[in-house]
Amino acid sequence: MTETAVGSTAVEGTAAQSKSQQAYAAVKARIVEGAYTPGYRLVLAKIAEDLGFSVVPVREAIRRLEAEGLVKFERNVGATVSGIDPTEYLYTMQTLSIVEGAATALSAPLIDPVSIARARAVNEEMRECLEHFDPVRFTALNQDFHSVLFEHCPNPHILDLVHRGWNRLASLRSSTFRFVPGRAQESVREHEALLQLIESAADAETIEKAARQHRAATLDAYLAQAKQ
């Protein structure tokens, strides 16, 4: 094979990989945002047509999403969007309430007024979001808010566990606020209470308890709704 041919093959491979990545990002976004709901049938030819790609990169994207648990294959049906596993959600939220509570308590003495102001500004955006409620945006802002509170955690092992918990929630496509929108308003109020505790230099135990109860309240609201 000539040098020109080798270069051409490399470019084509990169282009195909790029399209596969674009297809992956597009389909995953639609799943996370709820456009593709659990059980939704993913017709590769239709998705490829919508994206302006061939079926090949879309098929690669779907396989990648299957590996992540967002998509499953059913006999005589094909690729469909996976449902949310309530048990996985329960375990993830229980674990996150413990490790994020600890991370927030350890972070508290290191959170400066600038960070407090940033967190409060994000919480204000969340409050404004309540008027024309968008659960996906609210969830993203919620993560931004909590990141300010736990990212100062000096224990890297605890911080790693917190990040894993948030990543697992993302893989579960968990916007709890889509299922229990009434919880959103309470969440904003609890955020302000957390900020006031940190500003007043409350002891670590008090801050950790408040952070854990905040997370647990969201889980309780979800579980109560799921039983109805």
C-alpha cells in the first residue's frame, strides 16, 4: 500500500470514528433528555436518516450505549431504550447520601465567600427554573450547585466515590425531578439552608446530617411516587 493510500485510509477511519461519536452523543442526549423514553424502539435507519449518516456509525453508537446499559436488544424487536432500574437507583442514592454528606462536611471549612456566592447564584437559577419547569436543566443546575459544596473535599477517595455516584445517576438517566416535580421547590429551600449552615461555620456533624437528609428526602419522594 502506498503512503498516500495509507494516509487516505487513516483519514477515512478518523471520519468514521467522528461520525460514530456524533451519533453516540446525539442518541445519548435524546435518551437522557427523555425524548427517547424507556422501551422506545431505536430504528437505526431512521436515526441515521435524521443525523444524515449511514447506518454504520449509528450501529456502532448503539452498541456503545448497550455496553453502558442505556440500550438493550430484544428478540424480534431490536434495539430499545432500557428502563430505569429502581433497585440500582435506590442503592446509588443511598450510597451518594452517605459519601456526599461526608464530602460536603469536609469541604465546608474550605469553602470561601466567592464559592458561596457562586452556589447561591446557581440556586437562584434553579428557583427561576421552577416557573417553567425543565427537569433536565434543573437536574444539571442541581449538580452544579452540589459540586461547589463537595469539590473542596480534601479526601480524594471520598471525592472519587461522590463522582462515581453522580456518574451512575447519569447512566441511570435519573432526573428524579421529572417524576416528582414538587420536590424541586423543597430542594431549592434546602440548598439555601445548607449554605447558611456553611456560612455560619456550623460543626461538621450538623452539615453532614443536613446534606444526607437533603439527598434522602429526594429518594423518599421518588420511592413514594413509585408506589402509587
